[in-house]
Amino acid sequence: MIPGFDYSIFLEKNLIAIFLIYGCSFLYLFLSILLSFRPLRAIGLSVAFGYLMLFALTHGAVEWMDMYLQYARLVHDRGADTRFYYLRLALLASSFLFMLAFGLKLSRDIEQMSKNTCRFFIGYAAILFFLVVPVYLWKGSTELKELEILFRSLLGFPAAAIAGMGLYKLSRNSYYENVLPEGFGKHFRWCGYTLIAYSVLAGIIVPKGQLLLSPYSNQELFFSLTGAPIQLFRAAAAFLISYFLIRALALRISQRLLGVLSTFFVMFFILAITGYISINLIGKSHEKAVRLSVEQRDIAYLSRTVNRLYDVSLDPALSADRHYHDSVADIYLRELGAAIGEIRVMHRDVDMTEEGVDEAWEMATIDRIALILERQADRKGSLNTGELDEIKALIGGLAEIHQEKTDTRKNTVAQDINNFTMLWIALFVLSVAGFVFIGYTFHKILIRPLHALRAGAEHIARGQLEHRIRISTADELQELAVNFNMMADSLLDRTRGLENEIITDALTGLYNRKHFYIRLELEINRALRVHSPISILLIEVDNFKQYNDRYGHPKGDEVLKKCATILCENVRRMDLSTRYGGKEFAVILAETDKQGAQVVAENIRRTIERRPFHGEREDAAHNITVSIGIASFPADTKKMKDLIKMAGDALYVAKQAGQNRVCTHGD
């Protein structure tokens, strides 16, 4: 706080900047909705937001009209035509209608309001427009302020409140996550809160009048309580509404960057126009102060001349010489007449509507002095001292009023200069804050997603194909992230396919010998941690070479495939079946001791033995048998190589014992 500085006067004198920011906020909202119409149409919200777009356009126009009125009053000391005020009121009412339509349509689109409720509000607005307003005008009332109170209280307040509640409901809907930017729910929610606050600022705090709550809740009372005009808070609410909605809408990068750049130009334009108006006001105030100083000098000259004339009329020596007395009096009277004429000319050049009652009184006083002087000039003989006393009294009154006006005008000039200084300080602070805010927004909508894209590319380059870039900006960066993730998915699928080819046997579809070793090592390590047994089976198809020689390799391949299928059918999902060699298979039985492994191995052996394997079409069914060797961990050994060797030794024993049998290590 600056001592001696009146912030209320400062804000009142700079309402133009407030109205300009107010209107520009809604203009940005209008353009943002227009540019994001395609994604809004894709999610079925284009009609509702179309009404909001029309509200932003019409209400922004109203605020710019208020800015023009303020500009005309301050700079040109004039108002506007009556038709201008009617147009302003029509746009204001239309904007509230569009806001109501937005709230109702949005509530219907997200199924938060019944048809009957919508019909009630539509009928309510129709009655207000087509019944209340015509009756009000039919009664002969031409006070537009009263109509504005009606529109703000009965239409603006419910419209903004319904729209705010609709946006709050919309913020809780997750259906739009893939179309709107990340965090759209938070921005819609805060926009809803701000709209509800705006309904109070624009619909409850109205111009002072006699209708509804206006005698108790009006702009004048608000200003007296807060020291700030209500337009300041409305402009702040409009800025926040526009900001939150723009952040929630799907805009392209070029559009967002264009918005950021245009914000810079708008800020410079505000600086320029407010500076121009302030300098203009300082010039006008100084010009008036100079004119008052000249008039005060002329009035002082009048006072001195009248005093001399009065002294002449009372001087006995001059009265004795009548001829000399009359000549001296004529000289003073001519000087007074000339001075009065100059003052009258100066007053005629002044706009009477600007200066008001004081200027009219001064003109009447000057005319009265001129009339008395004319009578004195026409009178032959001695001067009338009574009329001279009246002239002295009138000039004294003029001098007193001019002194007050001069002091007031000098104070006004000082205030205007102080206002100009404080305005530039305030705009500089706001500009710095605006640049910081724009920089933060720029970083959030562009720099941060680019960093995420770069980090994602680095992860992929390091081989971390499971990494995914999560960008939800609803613009080109999100499309790039989606394409990047699709590329990563394709690379991951291809890599996994190659890995499967490396560890999978192409003929049987089982894992190969390499994967058997890797998996066995992992299972042994796990068994050591949890103290559980593991068993492995080494399986060999008996007499497979003779079968191949008799029926050919294609039939031999079919035998291997069927054996692989039987293995998978007889083990659990937690177990692992692999092709160990040309005619050999290996099975890892997790958490299975030697006795359990014998049961599984015997089931496999019997199933293969009973399954018919055909040779050529004319040949009878040929039975295939297998020999199986078993070794268990930790019963036989705790080393992987020894475990495999012991299972191989058991398989050798089974083959030497006549094939088609199961042997365990130690048999």
C-alpha cells in the first residue's frame, strides 16, 4: 500500500483497461471454441459449446461498448446516442439467453437434467422476454437501467449458475479422456466454480434501482464496501472462465502458440491505449488549469480596476473637477468592459455541459457585471457607489469560486499525473506476471510434452521397448506420442517374435534346449530360496531312426509333434516341456519330488504307448514307445549339470533294460 494513494479513484479512472481485458477474455474464449469445434462435435458437445461461443461474442461486445462509453466520457466529454444504449441492452440480454441455452443443452447432453426441467427454464425465459419486457415498456418506462436490472437478476443469474453446475457435472465424466487434454476435468470443475461466482457478480450485484434486490445489492454499495468497482471482479472472473475453458479444449499447437503471441500484442495494446488516455487526461486537466489561471488573473485585474474606480468616485478632489473626474471614470469603465469582454469570450468557448452549474452561475454573474458597467458608462454625472459595491461583491464571489476551481484543477492534474505513474507501474507488474504466466503455460503445453517425447525416445534407444509415452494434450504432440507408442508396440511384438523363434523349436512348438537350460537354472535358484524339490524328465522316442527309414521324415515329424502334444497334455502349466534333441524331449517338473515325477513319467509313457501312429496309408497302425530317465533336486544333487547328467544316465539305463520304461537315478 502506498500512503496517500486512493486506490478507489485509481480503479475508477482506469475502467477502460478493465473493460478491455474483460472483452478480450471472452474474445479468446469465442475463438478457442470456434477452433476446437471438430473435436467437440466428435464427442457430441458442439451444439452446447456453440451457445457458449455466442455468449462470449455478444457479452464481449457489451464490455467493449462499455469501454467505448468510458473512453468517450473521459477523453471527449460526451456520451452516446440512445440507440447505442438500446443496442447494448439487447446484446446483454442475448448473451444471457445464450448462456442459459448453453447450460440447459450441456445438462441435457450429459443427462443431468430432465426434459421437463429444460422446458420450464425455456418457458421462463420466453415469459421474461415476450411478456414482462413488453408490459414494462407499455407502461411508458424508458429507464433502461431498470430493464438491465431485470435481465441481470432474472436471466443472467440463473443462466450462469446452471452453466456452472453443468460444467461441474461434465468434469466428472471420464468419457472424453481420449479427445480432450489431460486434466480437462479439473479445468471444467474450476470453470464451473468460477461461473457460479460470476452469476453472483453479474446477476446479483446490479446497478442501483428500485426493482428486486437492487436497493440492497447494487454496484454503488459494493464499491463503498470494497473500494473497487464490480467490473474489476467480473473481469477477473471472465479471465479465469476463459483460461480454464481454453485449457480444457482440444486446440492445435499452432493455435495455442498463436494465442500466446496474440496475448503479447493485447498486453502492449492495453499499455498503449491506457497510456494515451492518461496523457490525454493530463493534457486536458492542465489546459483547464491554465484557463482558470488566466481567468483568475483577469478577475484580479477586474477587482483592482473596480477598486480604483471606486476610489475615484469617492475622491472629493476629483469630484470637484467634473470634467477630469468623468474622463478618468470613462478610462476605467472602458478597461473593465474590455476585461469583461475577454472573460465572456473565454466562457463562451467552454462546454457548458462539461462545467455544469458553476459555469452557468459565472456567466450570469459576468453578464450582470457587464450590464452594470454599461449603465455606469451611459450615466452622465457621478458614479453610483451602490452599483460599484455590487460589482465588487460579484467580482469577490467570482474570485472565490475561481480560486476553489483552480485549486481543485491543480489537484486533479496532480492526481492524473500520479494515476499515470501508478498505472504504468501496475501495468508493468501485470505484464511481468503475464509473461511469467504465459511462460508457465507455454512450458506446460509444449516444453513438458517435448521432454516426455525425448525421454521416451531415449528409453526406446536403450532397448526398453515396454516404455510408453503418456501425453494427453489433444494436439499434434499427442498424435505423435500415439504414433510413437504404436511404433514401440510393433518393435516389441517383432522383438518378442524373434525371441520366441530363438527359444522355440520350429517343428513341435515347444521350447528348445537353450531355453531349457535357462529355465532350469531359474527353477533351481527359486527352489533353493523356498526349499522345494524339482524333478526333470529326459524322454527319448524308441527306435525313431527305423521309423524314419521306413515311413520317411514327414511321418517322423508327425510323430514328434504328437509326442510334444502328449507331453503338454500330461504336465501342469507351471511345468516346462522342451525338445532336447532330435528325438529327445526334456520336462521340468516344478515343486515335484522323485515319486511325483515317476507318476507323471508313467502317465506320459502309457499315453504314448496306447496312441496309434500311422505310417503309410495302406499300413496298419504302428505303436510308438518312449524311454524316460528321472533325476530330482535336491534328492540326487544340487548342481544343475549333475542333475542333467543323472537324468541322462537314468535314460540310458531305461534303454538298456529293454526300452518303453521309466527309470530314476539310482535304479
